[in-house]
Amino acid sequence: MVSNTLDMELDDLVATLKRVRETCGEDSEYLKLRAPLPDDWPI
């Protein structure tokens, strides 16, 4: 699991990913990388 690899609690990882979405959500590279993920994925 990603949170284990990064030595983070799952809630902290999800919070970090949500912050990335808030700050980079309109960035074309972010949108390109995010496109294949399910809509309910936290980022």
C-alpha cells in the first residue's frame, strides 16, 4: 500500500492527495495523469 511505502497513515495520505487536487486540479499535466483513475479516487 502506498501509505505504508511512504510511512504515512492512510488518513494523512488521503488528506495530502486532496490538497494536491485542490492546488493542482486545473493543471493540464495533473488532469492528464488523473484521467485514467476512477472518479471516486481521492485525488
